[in-house]
Amino acid sequence: MGQVTLTDVRKVFGAFTALEGLNIDIAEGEFVALLGPSGCGKSTTLRMLAGLDFPTAGTISIGGRVVNDVPPGKRDIAMVFQSYALYPHMTVAENIAYPLKKRGMPKAERTAAVQKAAATLQLEPLLDRKPRQLSGGQQQRVALGRALVREPKVFLLDEPLSNLDAKLRSYMRAELIELHRRIGKTMVYVTHDQLEAMTMADRIAVMHGGRLQQFDTPAAVYDRPANRFVAGFIGTPSMNLVEGAVRDGTFVFAGQALPLPKDRFGDVPEGPAVLGLRPEDIRLEQGPLQGTLRLVENSGHEQIVTVEVPGGTRLLVRAEAGRPLSMGQSATLAVETARLHLFAPGETGARLGRDPGGAVVEMAPRQSGGAS
Ligand SMILES: Nc1ncnc2c1ncn2[C@@H]1O[C@H](COP(=O)(O)OP(=O)(O)O)[C@@H](O)[C@H]1O
Ligand SMILES: [Mg+2]
């Protein structure tokens, strides 16, 4: 019913290719986030699912039916925009009822549907208000209510929480997760915020430069990023990415040599590569790397430490709160080698080596799509 499939989708605006080779398969009831930096093609993808824009090539199907030529109103979808797009002169109840009225639904049925949506979203006390008498979060709930009453197969949401302040955003995140759990409908959720995608989605489609970089669960994109772009985009603070080379079973950079576990990286050919280390996978303990603490940022529950290693490379390290650390202090670094990553050179250099645990040999090609 609510499966969504994009097959070899391409979108060109004049001379500009906005999307290329897009293949995404979303299951009924799944919550999928389209995640990527501004301009990577997220909204264009969503607009094509909604029927507000059309692919230059490829097919889009919803519920097993190709919808390339089906107008928005006949696609069984509902879209929620960042701007809410509420009618200012209508009350909350009228705003929510609007799509049903347009559809010609009789008044009594309409009222019942509005009541049901209002109960789901806790909007009952606000039904007689105008949008300007509502907070941002309440307006967002009205926009959701207007989508809900249509009982679509698929919800399409484009950065719906971007206009809210941080506290309200985290509250609405929880509300949306809960809503999805209750109604069980397919949701395609566009965001540039990796935390939103990580916390809300069943699977994340990471996009960059109009191409899909990886489509997998939050745990998989975090633990096994498919390429250097995904590695750097997912996680806060970002993964440390260090240019260097594989030589004699070690990763060599700025005169230091970090031993590479043979079971994972024994098959990686010698030559230029990029090392990936998450801040929590480096410890300020006895270890193979030497450095100087350049910055200590204490957030109360942890400290983020910038460590400069010889040659000038700076690494971010997570340390526990309360540990006495000061700028200028020298330190050695231990690395959780089981959680280290290697990538081919280039902006979207592919993941190299085997995954931890080692069963699956996944030798990625040295050159990937956007490698420069
Ligand atoms: N109607 C259009 N005409 C020309 N270029 C467009 C149009 N719509 C989007 N683009 C371009 O396509 C790229 C992707 O846009 P968009 O899908 O809005 O990105 P995102 O939502 O990921 O920020 C951007 O470079 C944008 O400028
Ligand atoms: Mg957008």
C-alpha cells in the first residue's frame, strides 16, 4: 500500500543535474529520512514524490503503481512543509478540514475527522483559534493535522521542525516518533539535521551532490559509513578524518605510524588513504600517538578536547567530565583500533577493508563516484 520506490531517477534543471541515479526503496510503514546538506536534492526528491515536480528520467511508484504522470491529488500522499502553509484567515478547525472540504466531504463527516485528528495531536482546545494565535509548535501540529485527516498512504515532510527553537524541536521529534508508531504510515522525512535523522528514522538515505551515498539504518551509517562523506556528515562532533598513507601494515601521517589491525586492513593495498576516527574512539591514555592539548571544551557531561599531533593535524577527542585537563598539556593517545575506519582518497572516497567481526570481506573499489 504505502511502499515508495524511486528507480534510476534523474532530475535536470536546464544545464544543472540536481539528481542522478537515485534508487530508493521504502517499505510500507517505514520512517525514512532523506538527509544531506543544503542543495543536495532532498526537497527536489520529495517534490517529485508529491507530484509537484517531475523526474527527467526514471520512475517513481507509490503503492506499487507508477505515478510519474499522476497529479498530486491522486497520489494518496500528504505533504507537510517547513513553512506550515496554514491559511491565516481560517480557524484551526477550518484549516484542518480544508482538504476534506475541497474533496466534497459532507460537513458532519468533516467535523468528525477534524475531531479525531485534533484528539491525536492534542489540538482540541485550539480549534477555534486563528494561526497567528498559535505558537510555532502548535502551528506545526495543525499542519500535521491537515495531513492526517486526508488519511494518506504516505506522509511527506520537508524539514517540518526547522523553524522551531531547539527545545521545541526535540519535543516535536518525540511527538512525531510517537505519531508514526501509532498510525504506522509510511513517512518520508527530509532534514539536513543528522541528529533528527539518527533519532527518528528506521533508515536514512544520505545524499550529497544529487547522489545517494548510503541507505541504511542509523546504526549502520554511524558504525559502517560507506564513504568519507557519510563518515564526516554523521555524528557530532564529526569523525576525525586524516589524510595519510597505508604502509607496512600501518597508517602513516605526519611522521606517526598507527598500527592497522591485520584482520580488517591486511588486504588494503599500500598508498594514499584517509583515516577515520570518531572522537569517542580515541582515549587520552598510553598509546601510539603523541600530541598537545590545544582546546578543552567542557559541556558539563563530557569534555571535547582538541589535540594537535606533530605535523599540525588536529584530532577531536571525547573525554569524561571532571577529568583535570588543561591547554598546552602534552598527552599520548590510544585508539580503539576495532572501530577505526579507512577510506579511499577523495571527497566521497569509498570505505576500505573488512568490517569489524570480519566475516564479510567488502573490498571497496579504490575509486568511487565523486572521488577527486
Ligand atoms: N526549479 C529549480 N530550478 C533550478 N534549479 C533548482 C530548482 N529547484 C532546485 N534547484 C537546484 O537543485 C539543487 C537541489 O535543490 P533542493 O532539492 O531544493 O535541495 P535541498 O532540499 O537538499 O536543500 C539545488 O542546487 C537547487 O538550487
Ligand atoms: Mg530543501
